[in-house]
Amino acid sequence: MMNAQTTKIALLLAASAVTMALTGCGGSDGNDGNPGEPGGEPAPAIQTLNFTFDKSVVTNGVPSVEFTVTNEDDLPVVGLQKMRFAAAQLIPQGATGAGNASQWQYFGDETCDVAATCPGTFVDKKNGHYSYTFNMNLTANAKITYNDQLAQRVLIRAYNTPLPDGTQVPNSNAFVDFTADTGAAPTYSRKIVATESCNTCHQDLANVKHGGAYSDVNYCATCHTAGKVSVGKEFNVLVHAKHKDLTLGSLESCQSCHAANDAAPDWANWSRIPTAATCGSCHSTVDFAAGKGHSQQLDNSNCIACHNSDWTAELHSGKTADKKAVIAQLGMQATLLGQADDTAILTVSILDKDGNAIDAATVQDKIKRLESVTNVGPNFPIMGYNTSPSNSVAKISKDLVKDGTLQDGVTLVDGKLVFTTPALPFGTGDANTAFTFIGMEMCSTSTSLTACTADSATTSMKAELAFGTKSGTPSMRHVNSVNFSTCQNCHSETFAIHKGYHSGFVMTEQVSHAKDANGKAIVGVDGCVTCHTPDGTGYSGNGMAIEIRAHKTHYEKAYNIAAETCTQCHNDFNLEAFKVKGALATAAGKYTTPIAATCTSCHAVTDMKAHSKAVLENFGAIIDGDFTQANQAAQSETCFYCHKPTPTDHTQVKM
């Protein structure tokens, strides 16, 4: 993007010259949008490309499109240098056989590079208006029979090739569906998922594959079609197979992706038109043709006879609905009181759906597990996993109830669960605060809470977080960097953190202790640090601190979903928080200063060409060093002297 004022002035002068020249060549009224007429001053910078299709037809088998391109400020974009144009047609539902879904047929594509070669006829009218007439004739395709009665589609990919004046252009996609002879909108479509739904998790779909080329899910769906890609790579098969193995709560309901949206008028096709290919992409152990795992089905003609739309929708969304109904029935409220002998008294009340305290004994037999984890020093927890150079006492993990039975040291007092912790390493400042993260797992059947048996199904409930001190006001970990609502975008609101290893923690307003500018509760991830402490290492020998683990998990295990932009998870960067942090364990027996540890959780030192280990250490960092040395150097790092990271640009530096 141009950012030099002189360049911008030069561009505007050039634009004026173009306008004058066009007027001299026959322009009269100068109205924007008239082909051949000046379209106003061209865009001086381009963040996004917006396409408007003016005319789209197929004449004697040859497609052509006329379109207008503007930037985010609705200014005309002049001088696009490289574009790809693709053509496809849509076979309607049932046209290829009873029960068959609609299907895109991909004729082919042509890449037009103004500086090199262009197969068809590309016209830049120098006012934001363009036209392209294909070289290919659809009737000449040997594999696909062109039918002028079918819905036609032309897709455009604008490459990120700079304009002649150097203005940067983003990779962009656009498409238009039309009737071949008149260009009118077709009477049927296949727009099943909105790009907006994909971007809930992916932030920008373009980052997922193909080098950032394709940002519109309709482009993916049109290209990944039978005959264009190999078997198994068709979009309705590929996209389900890729997502079903991810352990994301949001994928328990098809409507996480298939949601009503103006951009997806056919969103309900997922339940309305069941086919062996689509269903088999998730139910991968079923062989419909062979009759394995399902009665034999040689085609799709009988699917809807059994799998009606309402039943299919209920079956595929019922699990999430049931879970929500169970979670809504009970809550918790806890207090933590520090004592003179350094112990702390934890009191947990069970709440009904209206938030009123009830006698825990009335639901005790339905509790599979109610556990608490207690630590000290919420901004930089000082209790770890075991005795190590960084601490002398382990965090306190305690089951209060298990399989409906009160555990040792736990009593019922006035209907509340009470437990006194062992002595805690209280100290001054942040270490004067103890905090306890509490999870509860209930036995359930469908939407009902049930008495626990050996084979009971369970549902994780709302987590609770309590803070307490020996005296004064407890300190609390900052929650302005990450709001759990950003986690829910991918994981869903019923996502239970660590169910199985723990009781499961469902993060809701119940763990909130702060509000945003609009008075809405901030559901932070500060409860996670009771376990994800600065000490200890986890998978692959990596650090367990939340600052390290969260980054590594999402960067390495989530197909780089969150690797491209920090805003997907971060509301803000609280750089001041590093002032209360010490060394973080980055490998077994090795410690790193906190800023370097956080940054290198994504940016491996070996990949940081300009910031080698030697350079980082010259600015006060300790990389995989001795605990005492790294802890003493924690406040000596000078990274933020030059760097000024923000969620929207974490590479930003002070100038």
C-alpha cells in the first residue's frame, strides 16, 4: 500500500491526466460507471477489492463479463495487471438421478497477465470498469456438455500483482451467477455455506490453502468438483473429512457451518438432501454400495425416504442442544479465605438454574467429579508441578466429590462443600493472593441429570474461579488480552476444556471478575494458569506456561488456523503484564526470560534470521538457560524498547 505522501500526490496528478485524456477522446458528462467515461480519481491505496458485475452473458458458447472494481472507499481501481477467469455451470438437484444433489461442472480457467499474455480479450477502461471475453468456447469442452438452460458462473481471481504505479493489490475473489442468454439471475443456486461462517474460525479463509489465493468459499466449492479434482477431494467430501477429526466442540452441530445467511440461501441442503458421498465423508466407516454399516444403497434415490430433513437436523444438532440444557441446570459459587496458618478455606455452593444456592447433598449422587486446583500468585503462579528450581511446592489438586462420594477432608456444612487446603506459600504482593479453579462433571442422560453408575454419560458444567488473600484485596490476573468468547468462535459455548483428564471446565460468565467498556462480563482465561504455570514441560518437551502452551497448540496442531493474525484470539496485548512475570520453563530443566519465551513459542529461534539467540541475549534475554539466571534477567529484556506489538500488527516497531 502506498504510504509516501509524494507518491500519493504523483498518483493523483497521473489520475488527473488520465481523466483529461479520456474526456478529450469523447467523454462528455463524466458520470461514474459509464464505459469509456472518466470514473473519478483512482484509489490511492487498496486494502480490499470490491467487484460489481454489470453484464454477464454467454454468446455462441463464449462467456463474457463486464465488471467494476473499487476499493474500500468506493474509489475506482485502475490498472489491474493479472487476473484469472474461470467458467462453470450448475446441474440442478435431481437432474442426474433421483436424490442427487446439485453439482458444479468446471469448464476451465484462463489467466490474463497484461504484461505477458492474455488468452481472451481483456479491456481496462481506465475508470474502474473492465471487461473480459473468454477465449474458450464452452461447447467445445470434451468432458462437459454445455447447456444454455443451466445456471452459469464466472469466477475471478485478482492476483496481488502491483498496479503500474506500484500500488499494492490484495489477492481477491469474486463470482457472478447468471442465465446464459440474458445475464439475469438464475432461478436456482448452490450456495450452502457463507464465507462468514468459515472465517469464524479461520479469520481469513485465504490463509488456509493455496498461498492466500482464495478468500471466498464459493470459489472452493466450484473448483473442488467431480472431474476437476481426484475422488475424495470434491468439496462436500473434503471439507467434512478435514474438519471431523478436529476436537472442536463447534463441530458437534452441523449448523456451526451450515447457518442461515443471506449469502447462503441453500444453507439447509445439509439436512434436506442427504447423499452417500456427503454423509460418508463424516461417517467414513460406512460403505453404502457394499451395505457395510448401513443397508445397501446403490444410489441416492431412497435416502430421503428414511432420512427426512427434520429428523436429520435433530440428530445432528441434538447433542449440542442436550448439552446446553444440562449445563443450564446447575452452577457454582465459591469463596476462598486465607488463614493465619497459611491455609485457605474453600467453600463451594451449588446453585440452581436461577442462581439460588441449594443443598449439595440433593445432587451429590449425580456428581461424577467435582475438582479444585489451587495456586498462589495469579499473575505469575509460584506453585508448579513438582519440586524444581523455580518452586518448592506443587499446586494443590483436590477432588471434592468423586462418583457421588465426598472425598477425604471434605465436609458438608449447611449444604455447602468445605475443604481446607494445606499450607500455601503466601508472600507479599501478587503472592498474597491464592486462587482456585473449580470444575464439575455431572452424570446425565439426554437433558436430565441422573444418578451416576459405572457407565454413565457425563456433561461438564460451568467452571468457577475464586480468589482469596490472608488480608487486604486480592490481586487478579489481567483478562484484557484474551476473552474466552474468542475461543468460543471455534470451540463453541459448550466447549469443555480438558474433559477426561479433568472434570472439564466450561468457561462462562461464572468465572468472570471483570467487565468491558459496555459493562459486559469478560470471560477471561485466567483460571487456566492454575495448572499452566511457569514451571514444567509438556508435549514435545515444550513449556506448560499458558503464554507458551496456547501459542504452540494453536500454531502446531490447528493447521496454523491462528498463525496469521493475533486478533483471532487477542483483544489486546497487555505488555505491562510482563513486569510481574519471571522465567518460564521452555524445556526440561531449561528456562527463558518471559518475553523471549512468549515470542519464541511461535518464532523458533532458529527461524528468526534477524533475531538469533545471540541477538536476543544481547538485549537481555536468556534462552534455555539456568533458572536463577533467567529469573533474575526477567526484567532486563529490552524487546519493547524497539518493538511495539499490537494484535492487528504484532510486528510493529517504534519509529
